[in-house]
Amino acid sequence: MPKTAGDRAAAVMTWWNHGFTVSNSGDSPGEPSGGLLMKKPLAEFIGTFTLVFFGCGAAVIAGMGTGPTAVDVLGIAFAFGLAIVAMAYGIGPISGCHVNPAVSLGVLVAGRMSVGDFIGYVIAQVLGALAGAVVLYLILSGKAAGWSGSLGQNGWGAGYLGEYNTTAALVFEVVATFVFLVCILGVTQAGAPAQFAGLAIGLTLVMIHIVGINVTGVSVNPARSLGPAIVGVGSNPAALGQVWLFIVAPCVGAAVAGLLFRKDGLLSAEAS
């Protein structure tokens, strides 16, 4: 059990590096525990729920405001980023706070998690995104007027935000997810200042949203796209028809980044 500040810092590095921590007592990151099998998926469920509810909620609920209640692109970008920061420090000691199947894929490709954990994480993430979208739908359904049925779905093409074409959307999502994973895998490898990892990751997501909201609404996360698309299919069936891009593109970008961070990879700080 970590006793000193230095020991705890080393433990933090351990769970963020490997995407997990194990603790029955709640203050011993890095120590095995039989209860971890359920803790990690539950943490990922809560984290992804939070990301979808508050991120997409900012885009829809606050986005319908006017005057002092209006939220612009910067506000929406920070809602997504701050949700990640909050969960990184809240559930990071349990699961590593992936809250994103593409992140889990990148971690898997980098050799930092098992296939079994990957499958459990993805299931929990998708369920968390669906739950977040359902709660958001229930709240929005209580609005007297002005709600179009949107749940912050991703998309592209005619009628969607900047009306970028399929190629533009695909390129943006691949590149943005690659950059996101470079940050995540970089700040969680040996030698990185782990205490600031959550902040760096959250601010990177803010940066990505500032640039990309007008292109695709920004996914870089298949679960974030699936949840609102499925729950909101009644009012926006086109979003579900386009969701394939927000599964394929983030996974491609994440896998490429993961390869670069494998042991002896071009961006790996791990000695051979």
C-alpha cells in the first residue's frame, strides 16, 4: 500500500499506464483486488455516462439558450473536456478512465491491456453512453417548446453544421483521434508527469472540439456517437445511418497511435 506522496505518485503512474488499478480499500492504487472485475466496467459506465450527459447536454440544452444563458463553441468544447478531467481523477484510479472504445483500442494495441478487459470496457462504455443519452432525452422531453429532438448527434453533409463532405469528416475524425491518443498514451507512459495527465487529456479534447465542432460535431469516440444516435433515432434517423464513420475513423486513428506506443515503438519511452 502506498504510504508516502512519492509512493502514491508512482501508484498513479501505474494505473494510468496500464489502464487499471485494483483496490478494495479505495486508497491503494496498483494493488490486486478480487472486486476489480466489476469495478472497472462500472467506472467506465459512469465515466461515459458523464461525458455524454454533460458534453452533449451542453451542446443541446445550453445551446438552446439566449443571451446570458447561451453557450458557444468554446463552452461546449470545455464541457466535453472538463467532463474528461473530472472523470480522470474520479474514476481513473479504478479503470484508467478510457470512457471511449477508441481509447481502449489504442491502449490494447499499445500492449497495455488484455483483450478480456478491452471487451468489458467497450460494453460498459456503450451502455454508459446509451444511459447518458436516455437521461438527456428525458430532461429535454420536459421542455415546453424549442427542442428539435437533437441529442447532440454527430454527422456531416448538407444540413449539418458546416456541411462538410464525407472525406472531410473521415479525415478529421482519424487525425483528431490520432492526436488525442498520442496525448493519452504519451502522458501515461513511463517518465511522464502522471499527476497532470487528466488535465492534459481534457484540454486536448477541448482543443479538438474547438476545431472540429463545425465539421462533425466531434466524435473521436464511437460510444459518444452511438448513444445519442440510437436513442434519438426517432427524430434524426440520418445520424444512425452515418454512425459507421464515427466507429471506423476513431478506431483507425487510435490503432495507428497505439502502434507507435508499443514497446520499442517510435514514440515509446520504454527502453528495449
